[in-house]
Amino acid sequence: MDFDINTGRSIVTVLGLVAFIGLLVWAYSSKNAAGFEEAGKLPFEQD
């Protein structure tokens, strides 16, 4: 396999895309909804 700088850049781009998609799946999964809803209300709570 001929490995040059463009191959490395392609690999890094694909890994970044996979990480981004993984983050989206995690953020929008239904099992995290309750925690995010609670965290979203924190700025509006008064002591």
C-alpha cells in the first residue's frame, strides 16, 4: 500500500466523521433525554 500524506488526511477525515456521527447518536438517544432535560432546566432554578 502506498502511504502518503493524502492517505493520512483521508484516514483522519473518515475517523472524524465517524466520531461526529457517534456523538450525534449519543446526544439524540432516548436514554439520555432525561438527563439532558434536567441539565437544561438548571439555569432557571433558584436557590
